[in-house]
Amino acid sequence: MADIKGKNNLGSRELFNNRAAYRLLAFAPHQHPDFGSADTLLPPGTTDFWWAERGFYGKLSNNGIAEPIEPYSPYLKPIKSKKSSIRVINFVADAFAAFQQQFLLDIRHGSLNLLADDPMLSDIAAVKGYISVTKSYRSYQESNLQAFIEYIKSNDIEKNILNMDDFLEELTHYLMHVHSGPFTKSGFITSSHISPLMNALCIEIKDLPYSKDEKKIEFINSPNFKHYIRLANQFGFAVDKNIPWRLVANLNTPKMLEYAQVYDSDVETLDDIINKFYMQVASNDIENLKLYLVGMYNLFVVENPTSLTETHSHSKSTRTINTRSKITLEDLNSCYSDCKWLELYIKIRNLETGLNYDAPALAAIIRVAKDTQKTLDTRAAIGYIKIKFSGVEFYEGSLSYATERARQASSGKEEMTPNEVIKATGRSIRKVFF
């Protein structure tokens, strides 16, 4: 096999060629005859988080709306490891323990031509597991906050912010016209900022660089690799094609389902697993948003406790020192109705999903959400918003996107970019209630 030496510090063309070579050749049948003649873009027993919607595995529900999800913390279980902090979903931890034990037994028995001194796969030990969604999101929001504070300072806006009303006005302008990227937790989960490890279904057994294809090839070419991937599949795991030392619980396998049923005998399908072990994030987006804004504003007050205003009347100037006060969540709830938050939330979701409904459509969505809240409740209004903004098919890189790009390439017609076509389709299929 040709040398594959992709790494991030290469030039763009050389990096592209090496990444393409890895994608096509790393698991080629001539390299691993047991894989047969299957398409090496997704070799048997593997998964590929870099391909279309597979990147959302374990991050979205499978209930028809494709809502962002995160694991319930009570269902996380530690894996026996030198790093005691490693956790995954409880039944995944059990499956890994069984796989780990069987692999070590096979090594010790000297069967199957396994090498006890294989430098890569002589034993199985977890080195990475679940990365907290909440902690990662908090860190991301802290960087957002610093960016906003810097924006305020660099544009001399502090003097315009005397209270929470002013703060929300400036923040809304910032989010609508300056900020790029996700802001809500739902947006964060469906973004490139989140690692597959945040689904609590992945376990890594080596601490190797993700960017160096040489290390991946060395791992794949190790004498015990074929047994590793076969045995992993037997215990309900797939191997990440792009990070081969990463095991991914395959929730669609009977074996992994058996491990899940130990904790809940009523679990029979993938949807059952998601509903039992994961929680829907969007339902709490607005409350999380309010909590975050309280913290945001209070930090601003700490850094800017007073404001100096100057007024001029005839030949006389008056300078007034205004003292800013911190607020509580209770203050926020008493000053602003749920309708206020629904409107802000919809505007943010419109931007961070990239659906970009035009002004009349967005106004209609806001109106329906507010009417739903008044006639039913806030929960129902959020349910409506979920329908309008949840899903994955409109994201760049989705299968829909790839299909449209291929269609345009073959037809030679490009009235709109693939991204524009997919966004427009996404908007059209979400015409609910109006």
C-alpha cells in the first residue's frame, strides 16, 4: 500500500490527497482479505463519523424530528481503568468489559495466531470515554461571552447599557449581525464543536493523535487488528474508520440491545434506548438561555459597575454616575414574559441552524409560537419550534447536500448552490401551522 502520511501541517493539496488515500486504501481488501470485496468507503464492522448524517449518531433522537439529545448522567458508568474518570452509558461499559476480558483471554491462550507482544493490540484498556456535553457547552459559552464583552469594549457600547433591557438589545443585535456559530445548547450539539465522545457511546483504547494517518495505518496493520475488529463486532461495537482505536457501541445490534435490556427489560428498539438513556435538550433550551443571560449580565456588571452619562442644556453640562445592579433569575422572569423568550429563541435558532427563514416566514413562526403559548402552554410552543428547526438533512455535508451537489454536477445546471437548495427544501417541508 502506498505511503499515507496525512497530517494537519501539510499543504492543502498534499493533505487532501493523503486524506483521500486513507479513505480509499486504509481498509482495502488486498490489505485485509477478510473484508472481502465490500466498499472500502465503509468497510465491514466500521462506522464513519465523517460521512453525512453518521456524524450525528448518538447526538439526535430518532423520533421523526431528530432532536438534539444528551445522556442522562445517572446512566453513566465508570470503566475500570487507570483513569477512574472514564465513563460511558452503563450498558456500553458492561459490553466493553466483556469484550476486554475475552480479548485478553484470547491473547493469553495463544490461540488464533495472536501476538502477545503486538505493540498496538496486546491488551485492551480504555483511555478516553464520555466528554460532558454540559461542561463543553459551558466552556464554549464562556468564549462566546468574552467575544461579546470584547465587542462591547471595542465599539464603545458600555455606556449604552444601563440595565438588562439595554443589555438584551445589544446582545440581540450582536447575535443577529456579528456572531457566527451556535449559541443554544441544541445548536452546539448539532455543530462541529462537539466530539463524538459526547454521545457516551464511544471508548478509545489508545491516546494517539487524530490528525496523523501514519499512526492509524500502524494500528490497522498491527497483527492482532483483524481479531480486534471481529471481536468488537461480536460484542456489539463498530470500529471508527477514521479513528480505528475508537470503539463505538452499535445500538442497532442484537448484542448491544441485550446489554441494554439488563437495565430495562422493556427496551426493544433503538428508539427505546434513546428514550430511556438520553434526554431531549431543546425542551430546556430557553431555561438554559435565561440562566446563561443572567450570568452574562452579572459578569458585565462586575466588570462595569458604573456608567457615566453626560447631558448638555444650554451652556451647562451635567455628568451623572449610574450604578448598575446585578439581577437574579427571578428578576428576569418577573420582567419578561415567556413570549419575549420565545421570540428571541426563534431568531437564534433561525440563524444557528442556517435555515434562514425570510422575514415574513419568521414573523409567522413567532406569531404561531406565541399563540400556541397563550392558548396551550410554553411546552407546546417549544414543541412547535422543534418542528420548525430540528432535523439534519438541511446541514451542509448531509446526504441530501451530497445528493444535490451530485445532481447539479451531472446536469450542469446550477440555478442555486447546493446549500441554497437544501436550505430551501428544509424550509418548505417545515410548513406546519401556516
